Amino acid sequence: MENTVNMAQKVFYIKTFGCQMNERDSEIMAQTLSSFGYIESMNYQEADLVIVNTCSIRAKAEQKVLSLLGYLRKAKKNKPSMKICVAGCVAQQEGARIIERMPHVDLVLGTQQIYNLEKHLQRVDLEGSIVITDLHDKYQIPQFLPEISSLGRTSENNQPSPSSRPCSRFVTIMQGCNNYCTYCVVPYTRGREVSRRIADIVDEVKILVAEGVREITLLGQNVNSYGKTNAVGEPEVPITFTDLLKVVSRIEGVTRLRFTTSNPKDLTDELMCSFRDIANLCPQFHLPVQSGSDRVLAKMNRKYTISEYLQKVDTLHEYCPEIALTTDVIVGFPGEDDEDFEETMTLLEKVRFHGSFSFKYSDRSGTRASAFLDKVDEGVKVARLRRFQGRQDEISLERNREYIGTVKEVMIEECAPNGLRGRTDTNHIVHLNDCSVKSVPGEIIATKILRAGQHSLQGEIYKKD
Ligand code: SAH
Ligand code: SF4
Ligand code: F3S
């Protein structure tokens, strides 16, 4: 208790890079710090503790972290009592090298250590700089009960993320990845797959709905493997991801359920049926394909072919005709030639994804692909990315226009003076520009879609004739 009094005035600032796992981890660290007296600030210059929660998925993500740490060196000169913590995937991968290069960093916190933040900060006070990056195969995700933070966060690109929407929250169900796609650092930065106890997941969801949350997104790097590995403390009965979805979908108050991310190789018929059978599972699915070429997919170690992927897409449409599919694509993977890339373009035409995230292949140290010799020229990568993104933008607009004239249930997320913003179950953002309409986040409003842009829809309240 004494600590609480001593630390009552301390201020922290968290900058989050990377994926939703990191966003959720930042919320956990923020809640931990608040519980022992810290208050959050949006200004790093005044903070006693700055946490940089990092991502190393591509070189660009890592460079952003390094430049922020450069600014922090100056901020610490002005405020020498400032403590700087580097958490997340760069911390896990780089470990002690971070402090060697940047002695102004006080704590390097690995990805399995965020729940012990308080203990490690106390050690920093006593011992000076420390590096804690142990990764355990039998890691057990600790029980951690949520509290709604009053500060809404936005993701790195300032898009509203579930954590910044009062009616929507992420719930981590597993950590790590065993797939070893040849380009990817995640198995090294997050360790082996571990599933969180189902009872802890259910408790967390129940608390969230009691606080007014209506939409839950279950999170993991590879959710389809839930229950296969280290469901520590669970009964001997295997629990599949589909079982978990059913359990969470039945919790009273969960109006909308989503999940991310899935590897197509583990997508079972049972899981695809869930889009037909679970009423509150939203008709939206992020299914990263990475490439349209079987040759490239094999080199990526993805373990599926394009015909298997397309078969699954067909089955999903059969079970759930309104499903909106999105994907991830890497262009310029080592050895990708013009023909391989054309196959990616052909796939885009066949599936007509509602949206996609596409990236130039980026060499990551420690991955198998970084040792491949047939790297693609940077100029070729840039041209391929531009072409893919250009066509995807056109398709997204065409897809969005298909909604014009339809009536959609829109869950309201933000009530601003100039109108309301919400989301369809298919995960499309909708603006209702009628200032006279009053609403609250979480309310569902039947909306007639009037216009469509590339990234959002516009509509008005639907009035029955
Ligand atoms: N677990 C998720 C992926 C998480 S990483 C999944 O398997 O779907 C998010 C995306 O980053 C990946 O889908 C991939 O498209 C991209 N990515 C990962 N490593 C990359 C690299 N070395 N270069 C470029 N893009 C990469
Ligand atoms: Fe990375 Fe592949 Fe695992 Fe996704 S499935 S996190 S891309 S190794
Ligand atoms: Fe980045 Fe780590 Fe997520 S590398 S994408 S923050 S798992």
C-alpha cells in the first residue's frame, strides 16, 4: 500500500506500434499502472514512465521505434528522472542489444513479461537498467480481469481500433505461433502457441459486457489452433476454437462476435459452419492468403494451395452468402517472378476481397527467408505493390457500392456533433450525417445506405414506408 501513496503522482505514456495483440497488451500495462497509482498522459515529455510497445514485423515498423527512441533520449535529458521501457516484439528479439545501443533505456520487457510490469519497475528502481526477455514454452497466460479505461486509444494509423470504441473490446485467447512461415518473426517474438484458459476468457467477456461492451473480438496470431497447445489447467477434453466461439457467443450481452487471425491451412469445415450457425458471429472474415502462386506459397511454408484456398472461399460463401472477406498479401517475396505476381492479381480478381493489407516483402533477421538468395529488386516490389493496391482500391469501391440501397444494422461507435459513426456486421464503417439523430455507443440503428466511398459508407436512418 505504501507504494500506492508514494507513486500517486506518477504519470505514464504508452506508444503502441503493431498489431491488435500489442494494442491489447498496452491496455493491460495501462491498467496495471493505473492500479498502483499512475495516471496516463498523452504527452511523453511530462511522463515519469514512457513505454514503447514495439513491432518488428517489417523493417519499417522497427525503424519507427528506433526514431521514437531517439526523441526520447532528448526528452530524458530535460527530465532525467524519466524511465523508458521498451516492450513488445523488438524488445523480445533485440533484448540486451537495445540497451547497448541506447543506454537511456531502463527496461527491456519481453512479450511474456507484461503482466509482471510492476515487479520489474521496482527492480529498475533498485538495480538500474534491466533486460527481461525469457520465453517459456509452457507459458500460462495469467488471469487478468479488465477494467474499462477512460482514455480511448487509437491504433498507430489513427484509425479507431476496438480499444478506442467504448462498445467494442479485444480479448486475447492465445499467444504465440508454431507455423514458422519463412518470412515471419512472430514465432521468435511471441514464442510457442499457448491457449488461454477458457474460464478466464469467459470471466473477462462477462466483465466487459457488464460494463456495456457489446462487441467482442477474440485475438490470437493463429486462433484456429486454439486448444491444441498448452491449455494449461483445462480438463483433458480437447476444446476447439469452434467450441470456444460457441461458448462466448452464448454469453448474455454479446451482440457481436468477431475473431482474428486465421491461417487458411487450419480453417476447418466446423469453423466455416459457425458463420451459418452462430447468429451473433459477424459475417466478416480476415483470411490472409499472402500470395496467389502455389510455388511462392510453398516457399513461404504456408501449407495450402490456391485451389484449396478458393475451395474454402466458396464454402464460406455457401454457408454465409453475405460474408465480407479481407486478406493480407506480400509482394516481392524472394523468387517471386512476374508470373507468380500475375497469379496474385488473378486471385484478387477471383475473390474480389472487400479489402486487403498488402506489403512489400521485408527481410527479417532470424527468419528462413532472410537467407534466401533470390531477393526481388526494390523497384519491382514497389511497382507490384502499387499495382495490387490500385486494383484493390477499385474493387473495394465496387464492393462498397453493392451496399447502396440496402438496409444495414449499424452499431453506433461515436456520436459527434456533426453526426454518428458506426459499423455494419460486415465491418464496414458507416457515417450518418443527420445531426438531429441522438444515439449512444452500442446502439444498433437500421440504416439505409445511400453512398459508398473506398473506405466507408454513408447512410440515413431507415424509416419503413
Ligand atoms: N498471424 C497472422 C499474421 C500476422 S503478421 C497470420 O498468419 O495471418 C501480419 C501480416 O504481416 C502477415 O499476414 C503478412 O502479410 C505480413 N508480414 C509478416 N511478415 C512480413 C515480412 N517479413 N515482410 C512483409 N510482410 C510481412
Ligand atoms: Fe507469422 Fe505465419 Fe504465424 Fe502468421 S501464421 S504469425 S504469418 S508465422
Ligand atoms: Fe508486430 Fe509482434 Fe504483432 S511483430 S504484428 S507486434 S506480434
